[in-house]
Amino acid sequence: MSDDTRVRSSTYIAGGFGNLFTNVAFGLLVLLGIGAQLGVVATWRRGDIESPQAIFLFAFGVLLTVIGLWFFYARFVTLPAREQRIARISALHPDEPWLLNEAWAARKVIDRSSRASAIFLWIWTAGWWAGCGLIFGVNREKIVAEVTSSWGHMLLAAFFLFCGVSGLIAAVSMTLKWWRYGAATLHIDTLPGYLGNRFRGSILARVPENTPLEAEVVCERVTVIWVPTPKGGRRREETAEPLWSQSWPIEKDRMTRTKDGAAVIPIDVALPEGKPPFKLDADGAGIRWALNLRTDFEGAAKSGPTMPGAAKLERISVQYVIPVYAPR
């Protein structure tokens, strides 16, 4: 057996164990959530727990159950439906692979990174406070006695409190940012953008008027390695090697404003010849073309103090994967 065959076999076995471990873990999460809800109700009926704590712990159990059920719905309902759609479009449009991407086919790509970060932070914060509340509710007297009698336990309690408060502040901050700026949307005009031609579109984003912006189109080679973990799962490691890029400042006189204050940012960039077209495999490895929109801090610094609001620039950073292919 060759080394390559051994590597592929090891990766396949690790992936199988990883999938099994993931299904079992989320199954246990569902059971844990249901068990927590039943346990809280039984404890509350006996009068061993106060109503505010019972409500909080019951809600945490519901959250665990919802997360677990969402995983199985996505894995066994959403994913098969998506695979069927891809197979159908591949048969109807074999020479137009960009139509396999739902967002590209709709000519509308939405950046939801802020919302995803906010959701993650709220889940982490809720889990942290629920865990701390459960431990404190079960061992209240013992914890109070140890904290009041030892500086070490007091510092440990302060550390747990600090982590919880920090997570809550981060979650609130990210949520406010999401509410303020919303999701930036890329509207694609050229589907696809052909090498040697131009890529055109526009970005609709809530950007403060005094924020200088720059855009960048980059072609990069993405390498993905799945590293087996000690518990039988896999960890994805990605590296990106830039092959070509072009950036330019967004002139304010080219932007227009909608009635609700959002900015319409035109995108019109020449694509070079001789570069590899977009092509990613199932793991996300291959050639990726991306469009970046970000705050132009360097341009603001060159403008000096005469630029209004230069000292209080909002950090804007969004990225879109864009369809760039070789001409047919």
C-alpha cells in the first residue's frame, strides 16, 4: 500500500468517526436539553428551586434542544434538498457552474458575518451564565462559604464573573453593530465575470458618510488540510496564497444614498488575463476570487486631520466570494 493510499484511508476513517461522533454529540445534546427541562420542572414542583432560577435553567434546556434538533434538520433535510438542487441544475446547465451557487444565481450575495458573530456570542454567553447559575444554584451555601473564607476562591469566582460579563458586553456590542449597519449586500451585474473582461456590480451597505472606503479584488489559491483530532474528529486548517490582487479607493462622488441612508457603492474592476478561474472542491480548496470592502485607514491617515471624522472611523470589513471564470 502506497503512502498516498494510507493517507486517504486514514482521512476517510477519521472522517467517518468524526461524523459518527458529531451525530452522537448532538443527539446527546438533545437528550441533555430535554432532561434538563424535565429535571427543572420536577425540582420546581418540589419547591427546591426558586421560580427565576427555574425559568432561566428551563430556557437553557430549551436552547440546547433547539440547537441539537437544528443540526439534525440541517443535516438530514436541508443538505439533501440542496444536493438534489445542485444535481438538477448541473444536468440542465452543465457549462454554467456558477448557477450552482444560489446567491450567485440570484445575483445577490449577502454578508451575514456580523449576525453570525452576534448569535455565537449570545449562545456562548447564555451557556456560560446558565452553567454558572446551575452550579451556584446547586452548591450555593458551599460556594459562598469558600469564597468568603479564601482569597484564591474569591479570585476564581471573580474570574468566572469577568468572563461572563465580558461575553455579555461583546454580545451586546456586536448586536448593536449588526442593528446599526445591517447586512451589506452585493448585487452582481456581470454573471459571471470573465477573465480579460470586467466585473461589475454594486454593494448596498449602511456606511457612515465620513468613512473612507477601499475595495479589493483578490485571486488566491486555497489549501485545506483536515487534521485528525485526538477525539476522533477532524479539524479544518486553511491557508490562502495570493496570486493576484487589485485595490482602489471608493470615491465619495461615485456613491449614492438611499432614503434610509444606506450607501450604494459601485464596483467596476478589470479582471486580468492568464489567471486561473474560480474553482473550489467540496472541502473549499482550490482557486478563490473574492471582493473585499473595508475602511481605508491608510487613506484617512494620508488625508490628515483636515478630513472630517478621521479620528472616529468605523471599522467596516466585508468579503464576498465572486464568480470569475475563463471566457467560453
